[in-house]
Amino acid sequence: MARRAGVAIGTVFRHFPTKDDLLAAIMKRLLAHLVEEAGKHDLFTFFAHMVAQAAAKKTVVDLLAGSGVDIRLADAVGLLEEAVGRLLEQAQAARAVATSVRLPEVMALLASVCQGALHGGWGEQLQARTLAVVFAGLERSQPGSC
């Protein structure tokens, strides 16, 4: 990793004394990038982008899962949730998403579909079909329906 970054291994260890420190920094940077990306897209485009990113970042997620480390990312995740909340509000104002849909539901769907993309061996066709089902549900959701 140091070689790919164009620095000596000592530089990496000076900034990240443990593997856990390095993984936390990677995840915080990834989440910050996703928050930035949220500002460039509508809810549906961002949702699809997140699923594609989940599959692309599989190695990082596998490293985190295998590390057994409790990496605290609450602040970074909170910023992502705020960004998705703004996209949801915009989509609802544009009448693209039912007003009965709430942020916790969107975050749960996003997490679930990204998890499936990570570990389900999904191809592009399955991703597209799954996203179509999710998006149809967001558009047609009625108050009180499950």
C-alpha cells in the first residue's frame, strides 16, 4: 500500500501506527467522499452509486469485518445520513418519493442493498433489477403499508 501511495513504509506507520488506525482513516475518507457525492446527485442516482461503490470497495469492508475492531465512525456516518436526508427531502418535494417514506427506512434499504452487493456476487443485471424494485417501492409507498 505504501508503494502504491508513493511513500516509504515508515511514513505510513508514522501516520497510522496500527492497521486499525489505517482502516479507520480509509473508512472516514470513503464516507466523506460519499457525502460529497450525495451533493451531486438525486436520491435515486446516489442510491445506485452507493450500491456500485459497495461492490467496488469490497476489499476494505472485508478487511474491516476480519479485523474484529470496533472502529468508531459515528460522526462520519452521521454526515452521510444527513446528506441522504437532504436527498430524500428533495425527492419528496419533487414528488418522486412518497411523503410517507422516512429517512430510517431509506438508510435501512441503502445498507441492505449495499450489503447484498458486497456479499451476494451480484452482477450488473441483478443490481439493476434490485434497484428497480427498491425505487418502485419508494415511489409507491403508502402510509401504514409495510
